Amino acid sequence: MNDHLDSYDLRILVELQKDARLTNNELSERIALSPSQCSRRRSRLEAEGYIWGYQARLDREKLGLDLLVIISVTLATHNRDNAQRFAKLVRGLPEVLEAYALTGEMDYHLKVATRGLSDLSRFVNAVLLPHESVQHVKTSIVLNALKDFEGFEVS
């Protein structure tokens, strides 16, 4: 962990991971530091990039996005231009929740949410496969999420 962070900074990060909507007053009660100190420290943590955003976690199933899929992609050619074309494609696709460049057999893994199999089929066959950067696509439907991202322990 970074030497620049003290135990109060770490406790602020832990509490904000649990509930990013905490006011400085609520945060101060949880970590036993004044609200003004919490405010200054939170602002510094944001400015220094330890906290790079706040977001609402949405229930994709309630929004009708019932199908969660991991899609593995192999690029047609392995060069910087092709990788940039693929990255540009992925950044413009709202179905893609997360995307990772990998080492190993596949070049990328995409975490994708769709309304169902017909939307998944359209996404793969009309969007991914025809794209000039893509050679091969392999889909795996998620049966159950055993652990979803909840943050990580900072200590």
C-alpha cells in the first residue's frame, strides 16, 4: 500500500466503498475524525486519484438485462492499429459492462449484458464478428454470479 496513506485515509476508503453516499458528518462518526478533516482528506484522495469516481450500482435484471455473458475475443491480427480499432469498437458498445485485454489464448474478455438470447445473437453476429479487428468469438453464459465486484480490501 502507498506510504502516503495513513490509517484514517484507509478507513475513509473502506467506508466509502461500503457506501459512497456518506456525508462528511456520517463519515466522521464512523472513523472518529472531524467532518472538516474528513472533507479535506476525501478531497485530497479524489484529487490524487485514489478515488476516481462514484456511481450507482444498478440491478441489470430489473432493467431487463437478464442475460450476462462472458465473451472471449481473438483479434484477426496482432498489431497496435488493430488493437486500437477493437478498443474503439468496445468503448462504443453499451452492452459491454467490462472489457479486459489478456495474456494467453484469448486476447480479450468482455462482460456483456443483454435482454436475452436473440439480443446476444445480434450482438455477436451483427456487431462483433463482422468487425475487421475480430477473428474469433467464444461466448459463455453466466449461470450464477458467485461474487460480484464489491471493492477490495485496503489495509
